[in-house]
Amino acid sequence: MPLPLRLLAALPGALFCLIAFQWLVVPGDAAKALDLPLLSGAARSTQIGDTGAFFLGIGASFVLGAVRLERQWFQAAALLVGGAAFYRTVAWAMHGAPLSIDKIGIELFTLAIAAFAASRCRGGR
């Protein structure tokens, strides 16, 4: 994989890892960036833990894919980001949530980067 493509594939990873770190140190700001209120009590623990882990999982998958050049890491990132777009669409279609085109667009763009990078890598070990 050429260096520019490797850097393109690593960039979303770095950004997602930064968001995961933000959930650790300033969760109120992280929540606000996602149009979420910072919850309280046990819900805050779930919100920070689940959302932080979600962003860390995506970020680490992109970074590992860019470093190791193995497609399964990009496929894992694509699964998580694509899953978010899918669930966000279902929330709109079935549960009365507003259609968040901006967030879905970012998720689909990120999914496209992951899929393209995966197509340029070898299989796993």
C-alpha cells in the first residue's frame, strides 16, 4: 500500500482515538460534540464506557490496519462505523429520531475509506 493511502487510512484512526481519549478526560465536551447530554449516575458510566470503547475500537482498528496492512482491521472498522450508520437510520425510520444526515454522511465516508483500504491489503495471518 503506497504511503499516501496508508496515511489516509491512519487519519480516521487517529481522529477516532482522539475522540476516545476525550471521553476519558473531558466527557462533557465529548458528549456535546455528539449532541448528547452528559448523563448522570450509572448511565454516565455506561455512556462513557460504551462510547469511549466504541471510538477506541474504531480508531485502533484503523491504526492497526495502516500499520500491519491486514484487511481484517479495516473490515472491523467498517463494521463498527457502518453499524453506527445503520442503527442511526433505524432510529430515524422506526423510533422517531431525527434523521442525522451529517453524522450518517461522516460514517459512510469513513466506511468508504475503510473499505477502500481493505481492498488494497492482504488477508490476515
